[in-house]
Amino acid sequence: MSTESAAKSSFTVRIANVALVLAGISLIGMAVVEGWQVFARYVLNNSPSWTEPVALLMMSTTMMLGAAVGVRRESHFGFFIALESSPPPLRKVLYFVVRGITAGIGLLMAIVGARLAADGWTFPMAGVPLPQGVTFVPISIGGALIVIFAIERMFVPRADRE
């Protein structure tokens, strides 16, 4: 593995690890928020209005960051039956095509997520003092990470990275 390839790999390893930690924190936060919602509703008989939008934001964060890490690990977004059953020369081409499609989908999510976030930034979110656009930020960030990781997979073979 070249020094340049190792540096890129090390950088994406750090990005993936940060994304995975943030996804885990968000998942735990979502469980805590939902637990509070249930406790407040059934024990205190006073259901807070902020729990649903916060839990949805955390769920979106967990899903998008987890999906991005899954793209890097090639455990998400794949057409594995067709790939694994094809002859080795065709398999290499198909892996490249699949990674390209994945990068394109990630780019679409990043762009549309950023546009939706910008469009909704001036509107308040119901139940919590945050802008409505914040709900689309995880989609945009996750999409950008999917692009980075899919492109990495196109040019850095898995054996060289892990």
C-alpha cells in the first residue's frame, strides 16, 4: 500500500469511527428520550412535546451515519447475489458500477438534504426550539459520507484498508 493510499485510508478510518461513535451516542440518546416520554406520559401524566421531534432527529442521525459506515464496510447498499455469482473479471466491473451508483445516491441525498435544510431553517420546529431545517442535516451529512466512502471503495481495495 502506498503512503498516499495509507494516509487516505487512515483519514477515512477516523471519519468512519467518529461517525460510528456519533451514531451510537444518538441511538442511546434516542432510547433515553423515548424512555423519558413513556415515564412522563404514564407516571407523571404529563407528556412532553419535545420528545418526538428530538427522537426523530436522533433516529435520522443514527440511520444516516450508520448507513455511511455500512457503505465503507460494504455491509450496506449492495447487489451481492449478482456480484458474487458473476465471473471474476465481470465482478470487478460490477463492484465499480455498484460503488458508483452508491456514490450517486449519496450525492443526491447530500444535495437534497442540504437544500431542504436551508429551505426549512427559518421555520420553527413544533415542540422544540430548533429550526425545522435541522431535521435534514443528518441526511445531508450522511449522504456526503456515503459519497466519500463509496469513492474510497472504488479506488482502495478492502484488503489495503482494513
